[in-house]
Amino acid sequence: METVGAYHAKTHLPRLIDRVQKGERITITKHGVPVAVLQPLDPKKNVDLKSVIAELCKFRDRHSLGELSIREMIEEGRR
């Protein structure tokens, strides 16, 4: 996997995208530290939207805000 700096990635993004479309993976670094990876999408990882919504509903049912409402939480965060 090739590594490129953030500035290079910004100035050569169209070329990098062409390479990724051909199957390459490219790591982007900032000051030598990896911060992102450009890689082809995996069509096998399609997400079923209905199952995601169902999982969110289950999560909501198991977790409570107690006596707080979302509006109260928003107002508290503004103080």
C-alpha cells in the first residue's frame, strides 16, 4: 500500500481516485502520521437500511434518558 502526504493527496486527488478504482489502497498521512485510507468500496458490505433502523429502535428501547427530554438536554448544552 502506497503512502502519500495530505498535500499531495489534495493536489492529485483525481489521479489517486483513478488508482483506487483499479484496486489500489493508498494511505494518506499528515506530518508522517496515517490519518486516512483510500480504498475501493466493497460491494459485499451493502447495508440493509431496514435492519439498521430496527437495531436503532432496539437500542432506543433499552436505553433511557431518564427524566430528561432531548429539548432539556439541548438547552443544558447551550448554557
